Amino acid sequence: MMKSYENQPHFSLITNNQSLADCCQLARQKSAVALDTEFVRVSTYFPKLGLIQLYDGEQISLIDPLTITDFSPFIALLADSKVLKILHACSEDLLVFLQEFDQLPQPMIDTQIMARFLGLGNSVGLAKLALKYLNTEIDKGATRTNWMKRPLSETQLHYAAGDVYYLLPIYQYLQKELSATPWLHAVQSDCEMALTKTKKLQDREGEKAYLDIPNVWKLNPLELARLKVLAKWRQDVAIERDLALSYVVKSESLWKVAKYNPRNTSEMLEMGLSNNEVRVRGKKMLQLLAQARRISPYDYPKRIVRIVDDLRYKKALRLLQEKAYELTPQGLTLEILASKRSLEALIKWAWLHNESQEKLPDLLVGWRREIGLQLLALLKSIEC
């Protein structure tokens, strides 16, 4: 029988190494625990971890990362294959765990992904699930507060405790409903995919940073060569000084410098760069432009090809969407099986990446593969 969730949850604030070791030891005796993080990422490249929430079904532990020096017991819990880690909308939490502890929570299940397969929406929030399953309203008022400031307020602590307190029973309801469907394995597969994508995100190379700049496709190979040098420098500075990329130089400014190749800082100001960007980074950017002039045309990046500019694109996407809709298993939506983004990834893989076996698109991985192969066969049959 489910307990009542009307009262505020009780919690312990974990502020030293021994307390952390004790709560992690207890948690490792459970088959499943709920996890969440609170962090700040406004002006920094890396998220600043402000709090970790852990609920083992009996005890809520609010772990203060600013006062603890030995996280090995927590890392062991993250890695413990016997303990399922339950998270909600986990993508940012996963990045934080990987950055802070070089360890992802495994095995892991995301209640947002579970809810997706039950037709509750593609990105349903925890508050909506708490209302549906626990008849409880969660106050999200503390979401945007400063989690690095100490002491944390009672409002912040209760908010943080609630996130994991409600997460565990919500998981139990979702698990029960999913067990009556054929989609439990698919959910596990998508959670594994989330872990894999997190590892790839962390491994992003500075050499490819220019590809993340908006409107990069508008530049010719010479301009791309400049942008590649500038974007790598910006990412290196951001990582070294832990600054948000836009706090080094805004992407739009970087694009303009690569496009118009200013000869001096006055021209940079005329192009619309801020006084601060020009004062702090202008001279360095001019040096980088000079460096880019020495690059051989043979080494210029290739012009960015967009599939939307391909004459076959509209027809291909429409036919793939129609076919995917036909192939969508009963009880699932087209968005879960094959979103527009995943269909575009399949088209790119086939048309631009020569069907590289190293980087398979989502539609050719896991439970979607069988249907993805049928979509690929259709794609290959489409003529110019």
C-alpha cells in the first residue's frame, strides 16, 4: 500500500565524509534509489553542482558537495550494478555526474522516458506526474534559486527533498503500468541511449566546435577555416577559465569576424561586436585571423551541406513520415518511434555520411532498428 504524500518529507543534510559514507552504504542495500541534482550554470562553462538528492525509500539525504572531500562512497553507489538509479529528465544530471565524478549512474531509468511510452507526453514534468499518481501538488518555486549560496534556505531544502521523495513512488506506478505493455525493454534501451549520448557530449572535440555556431552553413570554405580557428580558441578559453562560451565572445560575433575578416578593432566595432568583446578579445582574434591566412586552401573545411537544400529532401521526409506512421506499433506515437529530428538524422547518415557504421543514427539502434531498416530501404528507393 502506498504511503500518504500530503506531509512535507523529512530529510538529513549530509555535510561530511562520514555521513556520506553511511547514507551511501544504506542506499546500496536497496534495489532502487531516486537521484536528482541542483546546479547553477549561468556564466560558467561547466555546471556548478550545488546539491545532490538521494532517496532510498526510507531516508532522504541532501548531500552538500561544497563541504565533502571524499566522494568515493557516492561514486561506488552510482556504479553499483545491483542498485537501479531512478532520475527524471536526466540529461543535465548525467552531464553533472560525469563531469564531477567521471561516473554515470548505472543501471539508470528515467521516469520521463517511462511516461513517454505510456502516452503521457513527450517531456512531461515531475509535477504533472505527482498530481496524476500521488494527487500531490509540487511547489516548483525554488527551481531557479542560487544553489551555490550557503546556508540553503528551508524552502530550497524542502523543494529539493520533494523532488526525490515523490520520484520513487511515481516510478513504482509507472513501472506497474509499463509491465502491462510490451515497452519495458524499449524504455531500458532508450535510457541506455541517453547514457551513451552523454559520454559522446563530453568527448566533443575543439576542432569541431565551429559546427555548433548558428548559420555556419552560410560560410564558404575560407570563412569556415577562419571560424574553425576562432571557435576552437573560444572553447579552449571557456574550458580553461570556466566561462560560458558567450562570456568569451558571442557566437554571432565570432561568425561576423570569420565572415568579414576585419583588419583592426575599429572594424570589429563597426560590425556590431560589443565594446567589451573588442577590448578584451579583439587583439587575440586579429592574431587568429592572421594565423588562419597561413592555412592552405587544401586544408579548408568543406562547405556545410544542409539536407534541407537537397531537392530530394521534402519528398523523402514526407514519404518517411508516412511510412513511419504506418509502422508505428499500436500504443505508441510517431514522435516516440521516429521524430522529425531522428528521420533527418537517418537521411543525413545515408546521404552525407556514407552510412558510416561508427555513428549509427538512433533509428538503427536498439528496438527501433528493425523499423529503421525498412525506412532506410524506402529512402534508398527515392529518386532525385
